Amino acid sequence: MKKVLIGLTLFVLLMVLGGLYHFLATEKEANRLGTATRKLEIGSSIFEVEIADDSVEQSRGLSGRSSLPENQGMLFVFSDQAIRSFWMRGMNFPLDIIWISGDEIIGFSENLPPANSIDYPLFSPPAPVDKVLEINAGLVKKFGIKIGDGIVLR
């Protein structure tokens, strides 16, 4: 009986510690996007975007996150116009990528699935860009975002 009680106590303790770990990990992920965001308007759609404007943030991107709320995204901001290649390495959910030159959308890469192998295809814009927006897959179509739409970053 004593061994059963000890085993049950250890089981409950492990469950509590596991739940605490999950809570803290979820909070950390939620706060990661919530700390340095700005509003990005595309027509009548508004996204809360985290700005990735240095090489460390741009390299990490959204990789490792379990999900992204519908109205959030990541805006990659570069100091010059160039053909930028992106991949889905480390992603856990599909994305739409919006290619932006100046303040105008010039193209999309839609419904990109998470990479699941060591072969990571590269996705590139149709012309040089200085901004790239990553949002949940399907939102380009859902919100009617089109080439030529302007963006406003607030």
C-alpha cells in the first residue's frame, strides 16, 4: 500500500510539473509575439506584426512556434531591395508569404506547408523586395489581399 501511495504521489507531482512547464512555455511563446508589435494595414485587414529587422530575428522568423493567432504575423524589414529567399525549416504550421516592395504588395507564395525533411525548398518573390510578411496560410485568399494593394505600418 505504501508503494502504491508513493507511486501515486510521484505521478501527481510529475503531472503538475508537466502542466506548469506547458503553461510557462505557452506564455513565453505568446509573449514573444506580444512584446514588440505594430499594426500593419492591408486594405480593411489589420495585423499585429512582430518586426524582424536584424539578421538574428530574420533567421529565426516564426520557426519553432506551435501556431499563430489569425490576426498576427511577422514583418521582415530589410535595408535594401533584393530577391529574398525564404524556407519553411523549423515551421510547425503552414504560411502565406506576402512579398512587398516599398509599400506595395508585388506577389504571394500561398499555403506553404511546414518542411518535413532535410530538403527545404526555397520560396522567392517575383521581383526585388524590401519587406516580407508571413501570416497564416489561407489568409491572403480569405481577406482578398491582391497584388497592387498598399500597406500601412503604424
